[in-house]
Amino acid sequence: MNRHAVKPDGDRAKLSRREGGTNRYLAIERTGAPPEHTFTLAWQEHDVPDEVYNTYTEDWLRGALTRAGLFLVAEVDGRVAGLLTVLFPTWTDAAEIGDLAVDRPLRGVGAGTALVDAAADWARERSRRALWVEPHANDAPAIEFYLRRGFRLSGFNDRLYSNKDDAPGRPTIYMHLEL
């Protein structure tokens, strides 16, 4: 497996990152009265649609090359298997995984792990203290993938993508890996 930066040369890498496909989501349960709330994160069963979250077109790839501090592509047997972008916000000394996508038929062969490991090494070499990612609560495979790689749950935002804090699977989960 090779890891390298992509150059926009007309090749069209069209990977789709899909969410869903599982009946689990990480639910946020709130107890107590303001301002003393207790929050619990627990797996819940729920019908989750198998939807395309993002399609990576040539235009998207060109834009990502200008926005990202790091853009990696994984190859398996000469075929593009996945991509990862890392952002370096100016307001923190941590780096953010902006996008990680691995083509479904090529999942489980190490492409995602190689991409995350390379991103962590790169961020560490630039004295970043952590690498963080924000999977949706309904993306159980992504959450479990990051947990297996040593990321830990560090917070959530139940208002980021919805005005309903009880909308199943809508909260964003914050996870980070100490470098």
C-alpha cells in the first residue's frame, strides 16, 4: 500500500463515503435539571438509512488540495482505495481529520489504518498535541474504527446539524488521539 499526495491531473477519484448500514447509533441521554446535567452516551437500535454522505468529484479534490494541510491517498493493488484530509486550525495546537473515506469493497485491508497512522505521524512531526475527528453519532462503523485506533470520546455537540437534540443519530461525536 502506498501513501502519497494527490495532484489534480485529470484523474477522477470518485469515492463515496456512506453512513448508515447499521442499526446502531450513539445516543445522548440527558438527566438532571439545569445547570447540573449528566450526559450518558449509549448505543441504541434504530433504522439508519444507507445514504451517501459525500461524493468526491474532481472539483472537490481540487478544493481539498487548497484547504487541507495534508491530503493523502491510499492505493491497494494500484487502485485508489481511500483518501484522508487533515486540517490545521489556527485556534488550536491539534489537527483535525476533515475527511476519511475508504471504498467499501476495499475496507478491512488496512487502507484506513495506514491513512490515519500517516496523518498522526505527520501531525506529530509538526508538534501537534492531538488529532481529532467528528463522526456523526449514527456512523457506528467509523466510531468503532477510531476507538480501535486509540481515539477516545471527548465530547459531543447535539445542536450542530439539527435543531432537535433528540433527533436520532444527528449529534456529532468528538473523538481525539493524543500524540
